[in-house]
Amino acid sequence: MYQISFSRNALKSLKKFPVADQIRIKKVFQKIKENPFSLDVKKLGSPHKTSHRIRTGSYRIFLDIDATSKVILVADIIRRTTPTYH
């Protein structure tokens, strides 16, 4: 089982979302603890700061997955409302 840690940006973003969306996102975290590659995890290209992305509804969760130490860093959670993320 993997350990999940959160960046300050990810925690701030999560607190801003509606409670129903927070619950749905937290369920995703429970699933990726067991196997981070079981969901629709997409590996991102080199210009991105993080290595992987998960889509859940209109939200994008950006992750760094370290398989050797079994740690997942949630770098940011963004609501997809515009054509670009940053």
C-alpha cells in the first residue's frame, strides 16, 4: 500500500471545493493508495512539473508517484474550467 502526502497547494485547493466534490476526490485517494495505476492515471510529458494526472469529474489531480519508496505526492488539484491548466 502506498502512502499519500499532500502539498500545501493541494490542501488549499481541496478546501475550496464543495463538500460533495471533496468526498468524491477523497474516494479517489483511497483507491490510489492500494494501486496508483488502477484508475485512469495518465503519465505526463517532460515539460510538466508533476509526473502523472488523474481525472475525476471536472477535477484534475496532479501526482508524483515514487514506486520505489511507495509514496504518492499530491502536487495540486485543479478544477477544469478553462482550456489550459496553468
